[in-house]
Amino acid sequence: SDHLHSYHAAQSRDTTCSLLINYCKNGWPKRHVIKKNLVPHLSAKSELTLYDDLLLYRVIPKPMRQETLKKIHQGHQGIQRVVSGSPLQFGGLVHPKIWNNL
């Protein structure tokens, strides 16, 4: 679909996503070697999944974050329910500073 193609293109241009894709394919380096911006993703490294080089879990390319947040906001049931819940209420989609955008 066009939407998946847009995400794939954005992920391939996004430095963080490109590195995560590389780590998923080739293995993760030692923690002290990982760039600072990737540290928040360490806790989810076993959950990151690739399908045709598309990251399918927990990673939103920076250029698509606003659009994705708008779509999430259209379907959520209020800030209290979102804040009291887990990232799963976002469909598993997170980015490092997501709470700043609510």
C-alpha cells in the first residue's frame, strides 16, 4: 500500500531507523558502542521485527511522527486513559519524546 511504502521510504532516509534495521539484520553491537539516540530502543531490541526491510514495531521515522500522532489522536479516548496505559495503547508505536507531543 502507499502508506507502507511511505513508511519504508521514511525509514530508509532516517538515520536511527537505518541503524536499527542494520542491527536487526546483522546483530547488535556492545552497549558502549551504540549511539546515544539508539539507547532508548535497547529495551525493545528483541521485539523489533523486520519485514522486507520495514521495521514493524515501536519505531516511527522522525518525518512521519506528526502524521502518525494525528492518526493516533483521532482514535484515542482521552489523555487520562493514554497516560495511565502502556505503549500498546499507541498500537506499539513510540518515539523517544512521544509524551512531549501529547
